[in-house]
Amino acid sequence: MSKLQKAWFYNQYGSIDVLQFGEFPVPKPGPRQILVKVRAAALNPVDFRKREGLYKSNDSDFPAVPGCDAAGVVVEVGDGVSKFKIGDEVYTDIQEFTVGKPKQLGTLAQYTLVEEHLVAAKPTNLSFEEAASLPLALLTAQQAFEIAKFEEGQSVFIVGGAGGVGSLAIQLAKHVYGASRIVSTASTGKLDFVKSLGADLVIDYTKQSYDQISEKFDFVYDTIGESFKSHVVAKEEAKVIDIATFPAHPRAVNSMVEPTAHNLEKLQPYIESGKLKPVIDPKSPYSFSDVIEAFKHQESGRARGKIVIAPIE
């Protein structure tokens, strides 16, 4: 294997213009680490927020390679790795933002290095592109339902049902957590799409404000950071979780994903049975050379589902 690989990276914080394409060292796996040949990667809002310097107080060194999500093939394992061998097809969210500094080498590279406890076997029914779209968004949504102590038969209001996290939260509410009623928000052109994911009612946020909604819910999950407004649809004792505005409204709690392979494995039966389906933006996949265009689409806020980069070569 060559000592250098192709990757996207940046040497300073800033807009999309700081992104460069070039060579980056291929790391060697240490104890309990796995080197993955990346076949597909996905973008998340945290990628551009990190590039803009939102986490600069506790960030990785430069040059920094963006990307959290990847699906690929194991090419090398470190000492103590027991679950995986060379040739296994895997998927992962490699970044643990709640534990120390994020990794310098993200997933927008030909190879990425990740700890074994963050890696799960790729669901057999998914392509690499579909698998790459899931880890961060799916784990973020799942964690919210766990934090909320959501119970079967309760109602949920999901802000941003067409986005990467929201589109999976609707499916989790319906097929995993047994919600009795799922209401979500979307723009006019995405109402039918969000309904098709399993929402009972989709509110057009361009025509109706939160304070015009008379119904109250057992759990309000705000995936776009509007808890200062959206909290009004929560029942008095209901949990409100905001994953996009820090700090959130005092009525809400912030949540940042703590990825584990264990939680991906718990959801594997739902994925392989087709109950949980990846939602990939219609413009995807973007080629590895078109990462700038992919980020422009991500930062426009108009994506529907997840933006995927593939093939990585």
C-alpha cells in the first residue's frame, strides 16, 4: 500500500474556499484500530461547522480532513481487534466529538482509521453509498429517543422531517419506538416526501407557524435548531431536544451524538428487513472530485436526506 493517499483537507478555518484536494499520509492502525478503504462517505452539517471554526476550542490539528461517515472494506487491523478481519465490509461514524479532540483524518479520503468499537458490519441489503449515509444521522436520531425516554404509544413532533436526521427520526418513531402519532414539518415541495416516510401529518412551515399549532406532543425533536420557537408545541412535562442550536432554548436540552457500533448493531434487523431505509438526496452520489459542489448543496440547507460521496478513488 502506498504511504500517501488522496484526500480533501483544509489548513485554516473558513468558508468552502479553504478546502483543498491533495495527498495525505495513510496511517497505520494502532491497538484496537482498523484501517478502512473508504468506498463511500457522507456529509453532515457538523463537517462544515467544524471547518468554519465552531469547535476550534477543542479541535484537531491542521491539516484537517472533513467527514464522519464512511462505508468501506477493512484493509488492515491493529493488535487486539477481534470482530473484524481484512476484507470485511463495514460502516461507521468515526468521530467522537464528546470524547477529546476529533480525529485529524476524517472520511473524505481514500483510507480512514477508526477504533473497533465504532465499526459495525455493513447491512447485507445496502450498497456502500446507502450504508455511508446512515451512521451519524441514524445514531443521532436514535439517541434522542433514548434521552427522551420515549415510550410506545406516545406522540412526537419532529422539526425538519426532510433532512438527514429528521427523515430517519420519522422512521424510527414509526417502526422502532411505536409512536402513536408522528407530526413533522417541511417546505411545500417536500410535504409528500415526508408523509411517505411515515408521518401522520406534515405541516408546511412556510404557511404555518408553531404558535398556530394547537396540538401538544409528548416529545419535540428539533433537528434544525428552532427550539426557541418549536418548544411551544410540547406538553408541559415533555422533553424537547435540539441538536442544532447551542445553547438551545431553556425549555430544551442539547444533544450531540455519542457513536457506538453497539447501537448500529441493535438497529441492523430493522435495516435488513427494510423497515429503516436510507434517505439519500436525489443529487447524490457526488464524485470524489465534486466535494466542493456537494458541500455547496449541503450548506444551502436544501438537501433532501443525506448527501453521499462515491466512489472514493
